[in-house]
Amino acid sequence: MKTRVKSKALEAFVEAAETIVNPQLKKWIEQGGKVMGYFCCYAPEEVITAAGMVPFRVRATGSTSTELADAYLTNINCSFCRHAFNMGLRGDYDFLEAVVWLNNCDHIRRIYDNWRRKVGTPLAHMMSLPKLTTDKQVGWWREELAILKEALEKHLGITITNEKLRRAIKTHNETRRLLRQLYELRRKDNPPITGADTLAVVIASTAMPREQFNKMLAELLDELKGAEVTKDYKYRLMLVSSILDDPKYVKVIEDLGGLVVTDSMCFGSRMFWADVDEKAKDPLDALARYYIQVKPACPRMFGGFLQRSKFVMDMVKEFKVDGIIGLRMVFCDLWAGELFMQEKDLQTASIPVLHMDREYLMAGTIGQARTRVQAFMESIGGER
Amino acid sequence: MTGRSMNDKCLQKLVQERDMLGMMVETFTKTSTGIDLHYVPTKAFVDHHNEIIRRYISGEPFITSYFCCAPEIYTAMDLPWNTFLTPAFTGAITPTFHDEIDASGKMFTGMDLCTIIRLAGYYVEEDLVPPPTAVIAMIHPCDGINVVHQVMAKNEKWNKIPVFGADPPYWEDERSYEYYADELKKMVEFLQKHTGLPLDTSRLREVIKESNKQITLWQEWNDLRRAVPCPHGGGMGLEMFGEATTVHTGMPVGTAWMKDVIADAESLVRQGKGAVPKERIRLFWFDILSLGLTLELFPWLEQEWGAVVAMEMFGYSPYTQIDTSTEDSMFRGLAVRALHEVPMIRQARGVADLFLTDIERIVKDWKIDCVVYPGYMGHKDGSGSAGLMREKCRELGVPFLYIGMDLFDDRYTTLDELKDKFSKFFTSMGMG
Ligand code: SF4
Ligand code: SF4
């Protein structure tokens, strides 16, 4: 039986993951605060924070249909994108002052084209994210950051000083540091928090005013000290995936007896496994380097597979992982290739692996997933 | 001695494709104007395949690359290049094609990954592509191509082959062109290093000048296609593209063929003869073309509906002339071409606006009666622009058909289903 420690902070995080506008964000908006949406963890949250806005990673939590979006996108577009755009069209994202996109994948980049024409967000900004990771690309990305900064300054009538950027970097590094501490606790034999709840915390970190989030997470970390709530699981699992923003999906896996102890996900470790250099002379330089060269890469970055594979292998060792579940959103080409390559490496290393396709809404694929996860765990054998 | 021979498994597909094309070459006949329109481009592919086979066996350099990676440079370096994507295009004449598609689907997590990409990955994994001296990876305009090059670089047989991918910016502006021109210069350094072949600037200038001529001729030919009836249908657009950007880029033999095609078109226009005897509908086919389409669907559209493909994505030639005055101007021009002008890359790589402006231009200039966006299952970005395209067509007052098909796997949407869709569409629009 997995339970949850009694914690107000954790309850708030779970609520944040289940809603779009959580109470903390609502309060911020009511007090006149602005919010800027983004779609991918390569988006430079720090610049948004330095502009005085709360960065909010767009999800489609609570969406049940795509009827409005279907007039623009088609059934071969990733269901996350269809639901998120549908919510934009419905007005669920009217609270956003601005949204930033990157050319991260073929689906999301087209949301930009549609959104800027069809959803009335005051500022829709696109950035050109390189696919290579040499110093030349760091230079390009720095320019893109400067263009974003200028666009925000112009739009909001403000100046984003280096000081503000430095402060924002500190705040976001603090979020990263705290999230890593949370993951540290999951290395234990009996972690004090489940994978589903951890995902809720990570999601909340992209949806709340950050300083407030940091305070709450620090509280939660205190509350988790010495707690052991996950004793009777059979296997320690790792998730490898693109966007997975539904803790209930993880709960289904955990209810079958596997405890998710770590991940390589973009609502997960890839967001916070490294820090931005706080000592760098030029904060934009530091940010550019972080996003292009330091942050654990995603498959859309060309030529980084070995590094990504090592990241997964290291996690397996550090978190004593018994098996990996790789998840791919149907129609996602980037992850089709990634999971194919990864399977080879994992098989060579004799690490059990299960790859599954999923749709954004759990209802579509969860029944089959349940059966496959069950069979997978049986195949791992040798319960702990 | 390389220890390589004609019997090597990796040559199988290339030989198979060469032989199929060779058989086609034998069957071509001259048009009423006395020109054999298809001989030169098809024979060029046969010769190209032979040259790749020869180089593979002898160990002489050849590379893997694409039409959108500045092929003018390869011509200038006398460096043949092989695109491992072609088997998908000629699959319709390959007996084992369906089995290969199915096997590729089992290899990757699913069948929804672009069929060309899936097949290409499968061919590499199955050792059915001759490993080149070096790979110029294409990492745009879609996720699929980025992915397959990563798969390729990881393959046990290919992971020692040097790879270069030019980093593509998302914009079309001076900053991006400059950035990409520098990437192309890096590509040249890479090629010189790994193939041992030099790039001579004056030779590059000569090739680009010839290629500029080809672009002019291509545009002249397209101007002739504005005529009603349209002298040449969709298949020719693909061949024109092939000559200008693949097999004969910047080569006088391609230029000469283009002149012949123009002469043929001119003569037909003068006589008031169209590609379709009784032209009733002028289509804009806004996607890639496969041999299967040109052999089966297009002839049916012509016969049944009097529908001619008056313009297609790959036949459209919105190119500008490259300034050959300096080395920098040439690289800048090649960057503009590679990012902003070559078909598909032009529309798919950056923001969706070019899908819309191209529709507008083509509908007006080529007197298009309907725009067909096939909704190829591999083109996720295009499908993500389908609604905007539909709106643009509505604004222009021209019917828009979105199909949802696999341009290569004829089981995805069968020929009969396609015919049915077209018939219903034409009927409901009161066309034909
Ligand atoms: S999978 Fe990669 S590209 Fe897609 S949203 Fe996540 S980090 Fe961004
Ligand atoms: S899951 Fe894949 S296709 Fe969907 S948004 Fe993320 S990267 Fe794009």
C-alpha cells in the first residue's frame, strides 16, 4: 500500500497538477500579476521570470475533446497538441499575457502558427532553437534570448536588467536544486514519496509563482525527512518519455506494484538535472550555454544520443532501477526513433524495457497499458 | 582492393532499383513533337546508380546527401551522392515493397512514423544501403529526418562513418542566411577532409551559373504550364525538379534536356494541346509525388475527370538567381536556396506562412480550380497547417481537398478509396 505523508504543500502540488489555474496562480493573477505560457522545457523560463511574469508550462489538463482544434489540426497530430490548442481556442488560456514557442517538434511549432492567428493572447513569440550543440549554436541561442528579452521589454514597457536576470537564474536554480533533493530521497529503498506524487510536484514547479513554489517544496522536503511510505512495491521503475503531465497515469503503473523512482522526462529530471552558471559575467550567455550544452538534451537535438543514453544508464545505476518503461505519444516521430535506439542499448545492458504508445487522455490507451505493464513486471521476475 | 563486390547485400536495393528504372527507360516513346521527355532523367538515375555501385566497390568516395543540401557543391566537387530515401519513391515498382514497409513498422514503435523515414531506417538496419564515405545529414524540415539520421549514426555498420549536419535556423532573414552560409562552408571543409576531393571556387562558380540557367528554364517551363490547357501534367514537375536539384544539378546535360522540354511545351501550347485531352479541372497537388501516384492516380484523374495537375509542390520553382561574384555571395545564395527555395523544405521547415502564400500565388498564376493537400501521414507539420490552408482556399474561393493518406503505402488509403474521395469531392464542388 502506498500512501502519502500528511503535507499541505504536497496537497497543493497535487491540486496544481490537477488544474490549470491553481489557487496560488489565481491569487497572483488577482493581484495583477502576469503569466506567460510556454510549451517545452527548452523555453527560457528565467527570462520570463526576469520580466516579472510567472512562467507557466502549457498542459491540457482537464481537456476532454478536441472539437475546436480539429478544424485546424488533423488526426495525425500529437494529441497533447490538439488538446492544448483546443483549450486555447476555448479560452481556457485567456489568462496568459504571452506565450513563447520553439521549433521543438513538428506538432508544437504548428500550434504557434495556429495559436497566433486564432487565440487572442496579446503576445505570441517564436524562438529558433538550434539542433546542434556547439559554441556556434550557443551564440545563436543567446541572440534568440536577447530577441525574446527585447520583445518582452517592448510588450510590457519594462527594462529587463542583468540584475533581474541574475535574480531569476538564482530562483530557477533554487527550484532545480530542491527538485533534485526530492529525487535524492527516491534513491532510498523505501522512498518517502511515490512517482505519481513526484510528478505532481514537478508539474506544480511549472505552474506556480516560483518563489512561493520553492518555499513550499522546501517545506515538503522537511516533512518527507524520515518518512517511508512506499514499502510494498515489487519493482523500481524508471520512466523515459516526452510530455507526461498526468500523475494518474503513473499511479496506474504504481497500483500494479511498480514504484517509479526516477525518469528521463521533460516534466521530470531533464528539466532540472543541471544548473545555470550563476557566476557568469553575462547572464544571457549563461542561459544560452545552459539550454544548448548543459541541460540534459532531448531527442530533437541532433547527435546527442550517446549522451542521452548515458543519462538513462546513470539513472538506472543511481536509482537501482529494475526496469524501464518508455512512453511515446502516438505520432511523435522524435520519440519513435529515440525509443528504438534506446531499446538496443538497454537490451545490450540487460535492462528490462517496455515501450508503449500513449494518447494524451488516459482513457484511450490505459486499459492496454495496464495489461502490458503487468506482463512486463512479471517478466522482470525475482521480486525484491 | 576493398574486398567489396556486386554481391554485397547492401547493393541489393540499389541494383533492384537500377534494373527497374532501366526497364522503364526501354519503354519510353517519343512525344508528338519528337522528344523523348522521360529518357534523360530516368537514364540519369540508372547511370547514377551504376556510378554509386562502382564507387562502392572500388572504394572511391561518394556520400549520402539530399537535394536540399546544396547539391551544386557536390557537382563542383565531382562527388556523387546517394539518397537512401529513393526506394520509397520508386517502391510502386518493387515487388517486395509491402513486406519491407511492414517490417519497418515492426522495427520502430509504430506505423505512424513517416513511411520514407521508417523504410530508410529499416534499409540501414538491414544492411540494404551501401555505406558511403561520409554522410551529410539532413536535420530539417521534419522530426522524422532528424531521427533517422540519429538512428543511422548509431547503427553498428554506420557509426564509424563521419556525419555532418548543417544546423537549420527557423527564420528566413539575413541573419539566418548568413548563419546557414557559414554552415555550408563548414560542410565543404568536412567534405574536403573526408573525401579528399577539393572544391575549386571557379568550378563552383561555373556550376552555379549553369544551375542558374536551369532555374530560369524551369521557371520558363512553369510559365508555359499557366496555359489552358496545361501542356504538361504533374509527373513532369517531378522530373524537372529531379534534373535541377538532383541528378544533373548545374550540368549542361540537364540544361539541354530542359530546353527540349520547353520546346515540347511551347509546341503544345501553340497547338492548343494539353496534357489531358479535354482539360476540365486544374489541380494544385501540394505535397511530394511518388511513382505510384504518377503511374496510377494521376492517369485516372486525367481520364475520368479531365483533371490535370497544373502545379505541384515539387514542380514549383520560386527560386532566385545566385550572385556568383564572390565566394561569399555564392554561399549566401546557396543558403537562401537550401532554406527558403527548395520545395518542401521551403514550406515545412519554418513558420507555416509559406504554405499559405504559395497557395495564393499558385492558385492565381496557374488558374487552379482546386487545391489538394494529400495529408501525407509523414507530414505532421503540414497536417498541422491544414486548417489554415483550408481557410486560405476559402478566402480565394477555391475548393480545398484534404485526403489523409500515405503517399507510398497504397494500403493506407487504397487507390479505390482515393478515387472515391476525388469523385465525391469533384461532384460536390460541381466540378468536372
Ligand atoms: S520531448 Fe523534447 S521537444 Fe518535446 S516538449 Fe519535451 S523537451 Fe520539448
Ligand atoms: S510528445 Fe513528441 S510530438 Fe508531442 S509535443 Fe512532445 S515532442 Fe512533440
